Amino acid sequence: MIRARRLSDGQDFPWNGEHENVWVDTQDPTPDELAALRAAFPLNRLALEDALERGHWSRAEAYPEHAFITVRSYVNPAQADEFTERLSIFTFGDAVLTHSPGGTRALNSVWPLTGRDSVNTAQEVTYELLDHTADTFFTAADALEARVDDLEERVFQRVRDNPVPHVFELKHLVSQARRLATDAREATALLGRHANCTPADLVRYRDVQDSFTRAAGRFDTLRDLLTNLLDLHLNLQSQRMNEVMRTLTAVSVIFLPLTFLAGVWGMNFDHMPELRSPHGYALAWGTFLLIGAALSVYFKRRGWW
């Protein structure tokens, strides 16, 4: 599919090979459409191969014919899942050509803005596309932060639950998001260094680069939070184990003297006064209860159970 829009007034029109003051967007073009694009625009062979390659990561290059950048972002940033999308941008002096397998969120957001005072040149369209792509990373960061906060609350409220699988799942998502943001930042920085554009356009590219940098920083913070959360869970489990062991030790200490006395009185010697005493049984139970109660009160005051 090919659609075209004039940069000056933002009006859509049936594209017939025009390549001046236009924005041409292609989504999964047919061989005939691709041939028409190559006839109208001087597309660098290496850049075109990168744009058509499936699964290519973010990169940028300034070719003699045009500037080129391809960036990968999330399909559903609010869900922060593993599904990504890619947008390739060919920036000429007075035209811009975009390619994507099926459109992107940034592309759909910027397309209606074309023709405004700040979106009526090829460089401005490129900036808006990159800026809206950076916004998707902030949306993904917000979604991941909410999931980390929920997991942190679960760790404190449900001590017996095992959050380790969820922690590693989130760490995987955060690492992927950081890699996407970092690659996009490096690509934007390379485009700003080597693209043939005005000082105002360079400022715009630095602004996008800063946005990607801040997004990557948020993902770094989330990764550190997850690492600390895992350490906290292990420390809580260790503390809980220590409390259990302390309680079991206190119970064992209580029964230790009782076991000793029971063993002494259980010896079948003929000359044991307690065995023939009419109050020996009651005396034994009284001794057991007195020792057990005394040790229980002592451990309770010490906070051992």
C-alpha cells in the first residue's frame, strides 16, 4: 500500500510518482509498488535492504542520496509485552519516505499533523515521528513501573508467595525495553551527527536523543528495583526462616529439662524415694508444668516467640 500527503498543506492525494514536497508512506509494498518507489526516489541499496529486512534493529546512516533511520518500538506500549513494530524513514531534502510492515503508532499519530506550521518539512516530519516513537517508551515505562509496584506490594503482603518467576519475567521485559530505547538513542544520535540539516533540525534531533536517553534511564532504574526486590524477598524468607528456627529452638529448650527429668524418674532402681511416694506422680507433673511455664514466660519476655 502507498499513500501520499503534501507537506505544505497536509492534503492526501493519489501518488503518481511525485517526489517533491511530499510524504510518501508505504506499508508492505508489492514488487510493482517497490519498483515505482525506486524509480521516483534515489534510494540507497543498503538502506532499502535494511528497511525491507524483517526483524532489523534500530540503526541510522547518512547516505549520499538521503538520511536513513529505522527504529523499533512497542506495538502495545501500555501492556509492555514483547511485541514490537519497526518504522524506517528515508529523509530527502524536500521529501520523506516511510516504510513499515503494517503501520506504527507513531506513524498514525503524526500523519494527521502534517501541514501544520511545525510539521511541514521533511526534517520536521522525521523529528515528529521519532518524538512520538520516544513517547511510546515512556508509556511502556509507566506500565512496567505499575507492574513492579504491584509485585513489590505482593512481596510485603504475601510472604509465603514466591515472586521469583514474576521478577525474572519483568526483568526480561525491562531489559528488552532498555535495549530498544538504547538502540533508538544511538541511531538518533548518529542521524543528528551526520545528517545534512539546519541547526534547528539538529536541536530537534538532540531533543529526541534526550527523550530516548531518559527512557533508557527509567528502564535502568526499574531493573535496579527488580534486583533489589529479589534481594528483599530472599532476605524476608531468610528472616522468616530464622523466626521459625528460633521458635523451634525455644520449644526444644522447654522440653529438654522435662525429658531429662522423665529419663531420671524412668530408671527402674529399687531405692528411688520418688517412685514409692504416694504423691510422686503429682510431684512429677507439678515439676513439669512449673519448669515449662517458667521457660515459656522467660522466652516470651525475650521475644523469642
